[in-house]
Amino acid sequence: MFKRILVANRGEIAVRIIRACMELGIESVAVYSTADRDSMHAKIADRSICIGPQQPSKSYLNTASIISAALVSNCDALHPGYGFLAENPDFERKCSENNIVFIGPPADVIELSGNKSMALDVMRKNNVPVIPGSDGNVEDLKHALRIGSQLGYPVIIKAAFGGGGKGMRICSSRQDMESLFPIAKSESISSFGMGDVYIEKYIQKPRHIEFQIIADNYGDIICAGERECSIQRRHQKLIEEAPAANLSEKARKIIKEFAVRAAHAINYKNLGTIEFLVDQDENFYFIEINSRIQVEHPVTEAVTGIDLIKEQVKIAAGEKNCYSKKEIIPNGSSIEFRINAEDSENKFAPSPGRITDYFMPGGPGIRTDTFIHSNYFVPPFYDSLIAKLIVWGRDRNEAIARSARALAEFRIEGIKTTIPFHKKILANSNFIKGDIHTHFIEEEFGI
């Protein structure tokens, strides 16, 4: 097992990793920017190192500074969390060159997972269902118009190296393609440094369901169940659940098998998610692989009892998959709410600033992952996620009832948060019935 791990991230995920290290008896080293000097992760680690100023490019994305911090503190491993450098294959290679174990997949797997058009090609070859679309990247508008005509509108343009809705445009007609294709390519370049895009048939009102993969270094791959991620605003998830509501056992079993097949197809290692769109008839289509821990991983932990961060560490240290050949059956239902520093009453405008009062909910089935505290100043330089409320119940109805109670208790003053909007979602009759899809927010709330 490792002696010391550098946590190459910030916020709630950094705190989460440090806590896992504590329980495993591993020393932790946190890195922080000057803007995060008072963040919880910098306070609770065994050692903390400032790696640069507030700009991400000069701190959390500064590969040289992070590697130097790991070397000077004699870390034998590094956990990248999610975001920043977590899915950067060159960063994994830099870690390997310096004899630092990267807690995640190897560079070649990260590279393939991150190139969505290449990943789709691999899935087609391995008979994993994919959405009909272009055969690889679409180079120019003439090519795009031909694909649009072949598939039939509506279609969707996606950045090959994208995520979070960047470089993504829905085209309902030839005219849309002519105006939106150049915009999608330009946004892909500005957001990811690459202009590669591909085109797919647009599935209307699908559900976004991801399957958690645990894969050791010896070819043993299992699936720890699924998460419903359909409650999204502008392709950014707001609420996630495990297990998925109203998914038949037949569909669940079949998609799990294909998720494991997909992971084997790319020789996946460590933890990751295989993501699918599921239509109203439970036809399912592979969309992407996320080669990291997910923000919403706690709902899987809540219903399975598996500490996913610890599993990442153990697998990276060379241990075998201890859940091999065991059927993982979910117990109860769990819902996660992303608490963002945003004003949901004002077009979700960012709301950085000082927290004047802070009170976490408690009671049965309640967990809060966060890095904030009273008098903490939420900086404007990073993602707006400041906390995650994770709720467990014996069934979905109890989880919803507990969620309403916990959100009523949750108090963060001094800034605006998305807590009021989460309360509105919980009160929505279609959400309560589990009648949800990726356009739920748009249709139910007009935003």
C-alpha cells in the first residue's frame, strides 16, 4: 500500500480523498492556490503546499508545479479527483516518468476514452449499441450537411474531446446546420484546444444513465450498478439517483452486461463510468466513457456500501478486485443534490462571496460532502459546486421525503445557492413519479 498520496485537486473531492486516505492509514498532501488557502482540504491534510496563484492555469492545471509538490513531499502516488488534470493522458505520463503512481487509468485508456469519436468506433466494432452518426470526425460544413441529410434531422453536433455541453449544438434543419456547425467547431477549439466534432442522430427526451465500473489491473471488471443523471440544466447535472427510477430489471441487466463489455473493449483499469442514453422504449445507446471518479459517486456508495475512492487507491496499489464474481445488489435509494454558489432566481448567475452562516442538515440517511465553513470566502475562479447533499432511504419515496426535510434544514447565508431550486424540483409531480428525461428542467421550469 502507498505511504503518501498527493491530492491534485481542490474543493469537496479533495476533502473526500483525504478522508479516504485517513481511513486507509495513508498520509495525504494537499495542494492549494492562493485563493484556496482557507479551504477545508488545505486544513485537514497531513501537509499542504501552495502551488500558485488563483488562476487554474497557474495552479491546479500547472503540471510542473503539481509534480514538483509530489516529489518534494516524497509522495509515491497521486489522486487527480475529477476535472482539472484528471483526464489528461500527458499528466499521467508525467507521473509515470517521475515514478509517481497515477490513481486512475493508464494514459492510453484515458486518451481513447477522451476521444469520443474513437471510442464510438471501438464500441461499434464490439457490438455495443451506439447512436447512428458520422463515421468519425466531420471535417467541414459540406461533410456535415451530407451527414445531416443521411441521418435525417434533428441531429446533434458534439465536440470529440468535449464535455459539459461545450461544442454541442442541436440542428433541426439544414439551415441550423449551416449556422451552427461553424459555431460548434469554434467553441470546441476555444474550450478544448481541438476543433474535432462528430454528428449523431438526436434522441428526443432520453434518459442519461451511467454505469459504475470497477476494474483491477488483472482483467477483472465488474459493474457496481447505475446512476440516473437525467436532471440537467444546459447539459450540467443537478440531481443524480441510484438506482435509476422506473428502469426495468430486464433493461438494467442487459445494459450492465454491455457496460462491462465496453470496459473490456478498451482494456479499462481502475474506476470509471460507461454512459448511455436510454429512450422511452428502453432502447439504449453508448455515448461516452468517463475515465475518473464522478461527482455523483456517493449515491452508488450509499446503496452498495462500497467506498469507491478506497477502491481506486487499492487497485492502483496493485490489489485485486475484491468484488469479483459477487453480485452487487443495491439497498434502498439514494439522491444527490449539487449545491452550487449560483442565484437560481437570477438565471443561475454565479454567486461568489463570504459565507456568513452555515448549518449542515443531519439525521438518518443524510450525508454532506463539502469544503466550506462559516466565514469562508467562495472564490469566483473555479467551478461553482460548493457542497453535495446525499440522501438515502429504504425506497425512493422515503429518500424524497428525507431530501425535502434535509433541504429545509440546510442553511448557507451570505451567498445565493441552488437549494431553493432543488426544493422546487422535489415538489414537482413528474419528478416524484420518476417521469424524467434530459429536458426535464427545460420543459417543467422553462429554463
